[in-house]
Amino acid sequence: MGPTATATSRRTVSRERRRQQLIDATMKCIARKGMSGTTLGDVASEAGLSQGIVNLHFKSKDNLLNETLRSLADDYKSQFDRALGRAGPTAAEKLLAVMELDFKPSICDRKKLALWFAFWGEAKSRPTYRQICDESDQYYDDVVEQLCATIIEDGAYQTVSAAAAANALTSMTNGLWQWALISPHSFDRHKAMAAVLSYLQNVFPKHFSQRGHRAHRA
């Protein structure tokens, strides 16, 4: 790689780091002030940069918010995929792993939850937000439903619907996240996971132990 290519590569890395710095600052501002209360000036101040730098990289508040949501969704997908990859080989082990992920501090963080709920609240009137959220939700739903379908087939659970089970798990997670956001002092991530595990034990008794959080190997 010649000097010119090296310099270009460094500029690209520097540009990406600066963009991420501004996105991180935007997340902090939204968590603290809400979306409508957050200005480009707030973001610049939080990042310790000039507003001109924000304008240079994102042109407008809308562009900055779109990229902030994409970053949030990409971070969740990366952690979700890692949880799947690190889990045991069976569908039950993988399903348990992604359910546990939703209550780990890296995901079930009050600032991150405030961001998700802020964007969800605006998604109905913002097509770009809706598209990003829909893509993220669809990926999650498809994986969880397929895992449920595999468990149903393996255990011959004739009265269980994979789609219904996946919808129930998503609804439980969203409701428990809301509890974490609204009542952080009473929220307990272990109790939240215990509620999800109780549902799994009731729906898939052959695959989830009544004694703990470990899924049985099929």
C-alpha cells in the first residue's frame, strides 16, 4: 500500500470514528432530553465538537437521527448474532440464549431502552424509522419463530403454534423492557428472565428444565 492509499485509509478511519463519536453523543442527548429536545448544538456540545462538524458529517438532524437508529439496530443485531453463535447446538439452547441476551446489561440498559422507545414512538409518522425498526424486528421475529418451530417439531408439541409462541416472547420482552425503563428501582433483570423462563417451561416442558435456566439438549 503506497503513501496515498495509506493516507486515504487513515482519513476513512478518522471519518468513521468521528461519525460514531457524534452518534454516541446523540444517543446520550436523546436519553437525557428526548428526541424533540435534542438539537445539533446539544450533540456538538456533548461530543466536544463544533456544530459545523456535525453539519459536515450529517447535513441535518434528520440524517443524524436516522443514522443513530441504524447504529442502535446494528449493535443489537451484532449482539444477537453473537449470542446465537455462542449458544449450544440445539434450538432450545439458542432460544434461551437470545432470551437471556435481552436482559443483559449491554442490552437492557435504561439509556438504550429510552432510545428504542423514543424511536418507536416516532416510527408511525417517520417512514425511515419505521423501515429500520421493521427490518430489525423482522429479523428477530424470523429467527425466534424458526427456533420455536424446530423445538415444536422435535418435541411433537401438537397444540403449540411457533408464530404464537414467538409473538408471546416478543410481547413479554417489550413489556419487561418498559418496566425497566419506567420503574428502574423496582426492575429486576433476574425476575424478568425468570418470567420468560416460566413461559418457556410451560409451553415447551420437554426442552426447558424446571430446575434452572439450562435448556435440555434435543
